[in-house]
Amino acid sequence: MLESAELAVAVVGPNGAEQDAAADELRESLAERAPALTATRIKPDALTQDAGTILAIMLGSSSVTVLATGLASWLRRRSDFKLLLKRRKPTGETIEMTLQGRPDEHTEQMLKDFLKG
């Protein structure tokens, strides 16, 4: 899942059609917040017809804050979904984080720490 991106964000929801629509909505929401941020939808299964429920995002040092804010903001509106984040550290180690439910005041800082980690 991380071959071509520093960060992968999987959108998990009630069913496949809703996950597909939500992944596209999240990609558009992030693009509005940070036009320079590249988020590409990828398929977890090459045999499916949907565009993919995983966003592959290349991280830059200036994108961490806006990305953390954007993910938390989207999840506030769509708290019925879960976001599974996976990233590769410079050491090669893969770390994961799961966000579910309505974010609280600590969520953005936890996201920033995860993205910088």
C-alpha cells in the first residue's frame, strides 16, 4: 500500500459504495484546503471497478499542519467513517494510526505528531 506514497489513508465505512464516495469527498476536501497537496486514489483490490478507497499522499514539511487540520475537519463532518493511516518513516519502519468517531481537541496534534514522526 505504501510503495509510491509516504502516507496512505484508507476510508472505511458502512459499505463499498459509501466508502468510494467518501474517499472522493475526502480527496476533494483536501485539494480545496491545500491545492499543492497531491492525493491520488488507489485501489486496495485491482479487480474492483471503483476508483479506490485509499488516498496515497506525498508529504512535505509544509503540508503536515494543513493535512492534519483537513483530516480532522473531514472526520468531524463524517464521523460515521473510520480513517486508517499508514506511513513509512525515513528509517523504513511502517507506523499506523486509526481515527474513528468525532475528533476532539487533541486529534489535530496527534495527527501532526504522527505525520512528522
